[in-house]
Amino acid sequence: MEAYEMQKQIFDSIQTAIDSSISKINTTNSTIGLVSEDPDGFICNVKINSEIVECSLPEHLHSWIQKDDIVIVQDLYNNSQKRVVTGKTGQINKSPSLVFEDASDMKLKSGVDGMFDKLEDEKVTSGIVE
């Protein structure tokens, strides 16, 4: 056997061992999805590749995530057992959203495009801004 062939066999053996070890590493996996309905507490249903999946919603995102938002979903164990919404990248605009100007610093302010009635604790679907 020539030296080159022997070196190639050693290299291929090492590569096979490395590939086997790497394939056993369990990492997280993130995908993009669309929130299919308004979240309920810590539960958020997200449409990913034509399938609705149940995801956990961290507390700091409760007032930020709503129906028709485009979100990042992280599969914590890379086995579809535990998925968490980690952030929002945008939204589908079926209707215009509100943007307000803050006269004190001459900047536009924006955020969740919803209004809530404090007395009824419900989302208001229409209103007049004075």
C-alpha cells in the first residue's frame, strides 16, 4: 500500500469518528412562525410550515406578542418537545397601525398596535384618538 493511500485511510477514519461525535451533539434549533391567535397566558399557538404548534411564551413578551405577529421559535431540546417564542421580527398588517409623535423629543413612538379598556380588561377594536 502506498503512503498516500495509507494517509487517506487514516484521515477518513478520523473524519468518520469526528462526524459521529458531532452528530450526537444536541443543540437548539430556531425557526420563524406566525402567531395564529392571541396568546393565552404562557401559551402561544404558532403556525410553522402549515402546522400549528404550541409554544411557551416568556413573561416579558406577554404584552408584546399578539395574533399575526411573525416570531422566532426556539426548539430547546431539538426534538419538538419544548418550544419557546424568543422574539418578534414583525407582523402581518391587515389594517393600519397607530404611530404617535412624542413632541418632547420629536420622535415617532410605536409599539403593540392595540388599545385596551382598563375597566373591561378587553382589547378595543375601534376608537377615536383626541
